[in-house]
Amino acid sequence: MLQNINVPLWQENQMITYEVTSLDEYWVELSQKNLPEKYPGVKISPPKEFSWGREIHIIDPAGVCWHVRQ
């Protein structure tokens, strides 16, 4: 659900997780969009191995952390 609200404390402590078929292919597509250069506050990190699996992390302009998994 998208809402037009601005509550930084809530936004910075929110996390969204979704899965993709191929994390490497998604990373190639995502990194080519140059999102950090286009949108202030956006951060993306390449695939990284964790004890629970590989993930890409994205911080969106509102400060919400997106976890992308395969």
C-alpha cells in the first residue's frame, strides 16, 4: 500500500522483503538504472552472502530498507 505520509522514524525502521528468480540478473538490471544518482537518499548494495542466503539491499528515498532475495 502506498501512502502520502512523512513519518521518518517509522520509515527508517521499516523493512520490505521480496524474492526474485535470479539475484545476479536483478543486480545487473538494477545497477544500470543509476538510482542513487537520480534520487537523493537512495542507496543500493550488490549481492552479499549472509548466513540465511544472498541479498541485495536498497534504501529508498523515504529511508525504507528493501531486502531482495533469491
